[in-house]
Amino acid sequence: MSQESAIVFTIFYALLCFCIVYPSTEFVSAGLTVDHVFSSTLGSESLQFVQHHIRRTSLNLMVHSLLPVMYIRVYFMQFGDDGGGRGVGLGNFRWWQLLGSRVVIRMNPLSRIVVTESWIVKTGPYWINVAGQEDTALVAFKSDTHDVSQEAFETVQYVNIAVKSTRPGIREFNIRINALDFKDLQDRINRPITILSSVKFHRTVLDRFVDVFKEQVGQNPRYRGAEAVDQQDSCFACMQVQPNVKIVKNCADLNEDGEPLAEARCCQPCNCRPMWCIDCVARWFASRQNQSERESWLQQKCTCPMCRARFCVLDVCFIEAAR
């Protein structure tokens, strides 16, 4: 065969190997991964967590190691006439204790963090790292923020956490997770995660809007109506706090030039009893707006989640407690 054919074959094989070692979303969806192809051999991860990952890392290592051997074999069969991980030091860990309820956080297509009641496990294609929660310190030492795309308005932030075990023979390792997953990890760890002063968690556009919305509502008149919020009532959306706002028509239905608005754009009376907290109303308000016009959200209108009466931020009032 020609030299050009050998080059094309080499490029194609290199791309194939890359997709096998670093499977894309399309490959994962199509089931073209080592884990999926050999799923019957690996067994159930939920029922046999430790055995599953021992088989998985060994199988990945074997398959990926054979890729260059297969290339050499096929290359010389087709073009011969023309040419002329590391292991994990686990000490005396009891593997069966890894089983049980756990939370799984995917760091990237190849690595995950598995947290159980007693253990922190980082899995990779050829290795796993294990640390017991009781004798481990976690330190968030770095964060980095990236734009999702040039057209995107949101950003994504990653937090780097050092996992340091005091047990002899257990290597320190790092985990890098999306900042949105940090709370899940923090809730599962039974010891505090130290956050260095250099690590700053960025706030989302929605969080910032909620603050501005609450600040504006704080300047509106207070609601002193007859309806009383029962001590047993909870916000209909979050069920975490008592309702503390009421939608009451206060605006004058004028545009920026002081001219009357068309009836279809005027705010409407809302007869619903207090059912929502300010945070949930602000988030509902934001969810009904055009996501590409965030700078004008506060000037827009929304509808009541229950009766669909149209309102603006000027119509949201904090409830004044009865004396």
C-alpha cells in the first residue's frame, strides 16, 4: 500500500484511540466505552462497588495498553511490504466498608468522586484514591472561573480541594469539582472543609438579581392588610420559611416618559393571600424574563404564580407584622 494510505490509517487509529481513552459524549451515549462494552464482566457498581472498580481499572489498563500493540500489528500486516497508573496504597483499609449509601460527583468524563459515610474515593481510568473521613483534612485552596462560551452570559467556576490523610502510606490527592457541586460535597463530608481566603465563590446572575429585587421591594410600601400569616404557614415554593410578601398594585401604569400604558401592559390587582417568600418571588420573576435581556429584568413585568395577575417589582410589598 502507498505511504499516503499508511498516514491516513495512522491518523484514523490515533483518533480512535483518543476516543477510547477520552470518550466523548457521543461515544458515551452510543455505549462505545470500555465500561459499557464489558459491563457484564465488571458487575454492578451499586452492589459490588470495590470489585467493580478493581475490575474496571484493570480492564482499562489492559485495553489501553493493547492499543499501541494492535497498531503495530495491524500496521505491519497492512503496510509491512511498503515500509520497509499507578496503584493505590491502601494499607489496612477494609474495602467492604465502602459499600452503602453514597453521593457521586463527576469531575470529568474519566474521573468521579464517590463519598460515603466513612470514605472519600476518587476514581480514574487506571487508579483509585481512597481516604477515610475520620482522619482526613480537606482544604479548598484554589478556584478558577471560565466563560461557558462567547455568547453565554453565565460562567462556570471550579474549586480545587486537597484531600490530606493523616494515615501513613495514604497519598494526598486533589479533586476539582464544579462550584455548584461544592454544597453537595460539603453536606456529605462529616468534617468541615477549610476554605482558604484566596478562594472566592462567585455569585450567579440570578443570585445578584435576587439581591437587587429585594433591595427595591424594601423601598416599597409595607402591606398592612387584614390577612395574617399563620405561624404554621410555609412558603408555597421552598417550604423553608414563612411567607413574607404580598402582591399589591402600587404602580401608576406609566411608561418611562410618564405616558399611560396600554391596558394589555398594565399591572393588575392580585387577590391571593400571602403565600410566598421574597426569594422565591424574585426567582419566579427572573424565570419569566427574556434571558438575553438581563439588564432590563427589573423594569419588566411578571404574572402571579397562582392567579396570573400581572405585576411589577413596585407591586411586591413586605408584610408588616401585626402588633
